[in-house]
Amino acid sequence: MKNIRNFCIIAHIDHGKSTLADRLLDYTGSVTDREKQNQLLDNMDLERERGITIKSHAIQMDYNQNGEDYILNLIDTPGHVDFSYEVSRSIAACEGALLIVDAAQSIQAQTISNLYLALENDLEIIPILNKVDLPSANPEEVTDDIVDLLGCKPEEVIHASGKTGFGVDHILTAIIDRIPAPEGDPDAPLQALIFDSVYNSYRGIETYFRILNGEIKKGQRIKFMATNNEYFADEVGTLKLNQVVKKSVKTGDVGYLITGIKTAKEVKVGDTITDAQNPTTETIDGFEDVKPMVFAGIYPVDTEDYEELRYSMEKLQLNDASLVFVPESSAALGYGFRCGFLGMLHMEIIQERLEREFNMTVITTVPNVSYHAYTKKNPEEILLLNNPTDLPDPSRLERVEEPYIKASIITKSDFVGQVMSLCIEKRGEITNQTYLTTERVELTFDMPLAEIVFDFYDRLKTVSKGYASFDYNPIGMKPSKLVRVDILLNGQPVDALSALLHADNAFTIGKKIVEKLKQLIPRQQFDIPIQAAIGAKIIARETTKALRKDVTAKCYGGDISRKRKLLEKQKKGKKRMRQVGNVEIPQEAFMAVLKLND
């Protein structure tokens, strides 16, 4: 046990976590030449295509130093703010963390937020300066930044390059020397923490765990404490590039378990595994429940696929514990689910994974955030609004509160003006401005979460020419003046397009939505009025004109009255059609509402 080291890699997006993990695997000889590839641990096609890590990946390496064999359990983590939950779970299974900082970009917002996560869990931090071989690298200055941030000595910062493999030997030595060995009692009853799980269609659910006390043996009868269900450990082992089957996994180690569980609800991330005969009395403090930021409805294209979509979502939830969903129905789209995501990228990834891994084509409604409403009748009782259609009648409404976040933006001092005006446009209030160096500024804003959901991040990158990093955490609810904007097609409200907007922006956004829909909804044989309304008041209207079928084509020559008769007949038919006409809405129309600024 004293020769085990558990550590994870944390950093901002694109600071080279996965590349450095590749070099560590090469150096320790954990992969053969045949298996080598870039971003080796990213095993989803989606991760490779986009060049981002979505899931945390655990792998075990063997390393010999001064004649002693060590077992190193590495967990590579994502860098994007939407996947910070993955990072918090990985940190709980470790004793130390490699904090990687890009030598050209210095410390960014996500570096700081992940560092705080690690410090809360009392991890030993090893600072690493990556990409020192770049021509634009500035190692001396960035080292000073790291020393200021961590309060360590400059010589403790390891210089390395994920591309060339420079400095990897120093990193491994530092891991063994600085990170403490796991503590735990090998003779105590079994106590293991589940930090991840994945669905395998042949073997059921694979559970990844970290043992705190005791050991787990093959064939042992075990119990999951959250559900009180008992199972047999059919197979246990450790995680190398491929799973390695073992007779038992001991204290302090990280491994996997197969029990033949088929239903996704039985495994909860953060649960404690213990022995069924000799159970432990205390459960491990798992992870805090995830707080979704953005809500959207996901519906199957064909209503018959509803059950299948449910199975797919449950399997996906195993692998991505930050996904939350409840059943809901809509008049326009039938039965589906209300899903909670951590951000827009997370939503996009889930949609993509449903299509790729489970062949489910889905319709996603306009994302929104969750609000609190209070009625005049019960001013103390909170009504949770995840859907704009749930908003009570304005005459009964006392007030509506919306979630606010504390946004921390780090940028170059040249762009402070543009970033500020963007945040003020999004109803943000500046609370703090700190100069980290003469060149870099940290701005802190209080902003409504609803404003940053759609295009804030993209626009922030645009105004700062890519030099701004953004991180946020929720700070609670504040009262706000919100109205519900309904979209009516042919006089019928479409509930999937309704949105809760701030009263000041409602007119302009309502007008934009209507104009956008006019371009997207295909023309029919009758006029389609597209209207935006607040209550009974119409605030914007566009009309998609009718296509006219040429009914007079078969009349050549002859008297005009023959043509007139046909046109009159068409007119009557049109009228009838308009009364019963139904409009088909393409999928693009639901998502178009997000891209209003294009």
C-alpha cells in the first residue's frame, strides 16, 4: 500500500492534460508502440474529433524507481467548465494533483477554480509548467505567477513539454516523493467509493471504485449502501489500458467491478460498497448532488420511441452522472423528458452521444434556466418553473426570482472595455476588478444565469480575440421582472417555442424570433401568420405567404370566364384550408431561437 500513488491531472482547457498523460504512459512503458496514439485515454470518437476530454479516464501504471516498484493510478480530467462535476469526482478518488499551466498562456480562470476544488479536498499539488518548448513560451514570468498563486518555491515548479516528453522523469520522481501514499486499514471491513460507472452491453454495468479500507475479492458477496442491494462480485480487477482481472483489489487501489447489474438505477455514483456479511457502519461522504444550470426538453422524433429513449438516457446517465432528467409532455411534441445540463456544451454533447451511441434522433427544445415563482395566495411557497408554460397567470403572480451567478473573467487589459460592455448588455453588475499583472485583469460580475446560457461564451471569445477565460459559480436567486413570450403559429400557441424573458428585452427578442421563424418555416398552400405575444397582447407579427398552385395551367385559349371560375373555386378552397391548416415545424426552428445574433 505504501507504494501506491493516486493522482489526477487538472488544468484549463487546452493546456495539455491529455498529451502529458500520453507521455507519462510512454515513459512508464504502460503502452506498446502498437497501441500508441495521440490522446490515448480519450476513447470516445467525439472526444477525438473535437480534441476535448469529456469523461475522466482512469489508468494504472507500473514504475520502478531506485529498485522499488510503484503503482501509479492516474486520472485524466476534462478542462471545460461544463464538465467540472467530472473533475470534482476524480479529485475525490486521489491524494495528489498535477496542476498544469501553459507556459505561453499563464494562469486562466479554470486553472484557479480546479485548484480550489483540489485544495478543498486537501490534495498535494505539484505545479507543472507545460509547453516550455513553444517559441512564445514565457517560463520565468509564468513561474512567478504560479509561485504567487500557490505560495510554493520557484524550484518546485517542474518544467515540461507534453509534445517532446521533456521533464517527464522529473514529474514521476515528484509524484513518488511528494504525493502521500493512501491511508487506510487493510483489516477493517470493506469500504469503497464509486466514482464512475459505464454500461457494457455484454457484461452489464462496470463500476469504477477506490478502496479506502479493507479489500474486495472475486466471488465475494457485497452490498451497495445507498440502495441496500446485495450482489456477488463476479469479476474484479485494475484498470490498465485494457482491464486486468485480479483475484482481489486491496486498500488504497483503484479498480473495476462487474456484478451483472442490468438496471441503471441500482448504481449511484458516490455510493459506498461494503461487505454483505461484515458491513461497515459509516458511509463515505459521496459527492454533492449536481446542480443543473440549463434545462431543455428532449423528445423523440417518433412518439413510439419514447421507452427506447428512456433506456438510452438511463445508460447515458450511468456514464455521465451530471445529467438529470424527468418525464414531461408537450402539446406540440408529445411525450419526452425535461433534462438538466451543466451548460450548452454539455447539452450538445449529450445530444450527439444519443445519436451516435444509441441511434436516437431527438428534438431539443429551446434551453432555459429554472426560476422560482411566488403567488399572491401563498407568498412563502416556492413554485419551481423549469418550463415557461408553468408560469402562473400574471394576475395571481406575486414575483419571480431568477438564478444569478458570480462570473470570473480573466483577460488582457486591452480588452477590458469590450468585455465590460458585453457583460453590462447581458444585465451584469461589476463587483470587482483586480490587476493580476500589468497585462492581465480579473473582472468579477454578478449576472443572471439566463443571459450566459446561449451565446455569451462565444461572444466573449470574439470581443477578446480569444484571450478571455471564463468561470462561474451560482450565488442564489434574485427577484426579476420576467414575462412569458408565446409564439403563435396560425393562431395556435406552440409550447415548445415559449420563452421566459426579461421585460426590457421581450419586444426585441420576440421580434427577432418571429423574423427567424419566417425564414425557416416552409411555405404552405395557405398564409401562415407567425406571432409573438405576451398574454393577449401581440408584440410582433410576420406572415409566411401562401404558395399558389397554378390551377389555370390546363386552360389554354377560350374565354376568360373559364379561368375565373377555376380561380374562384381555388379561393374558396384556400379559405377552408386556412381554417383547418396545420403547420409542420422543422427541427432547425427550435434551435434557431438560440442563434438570434447571427
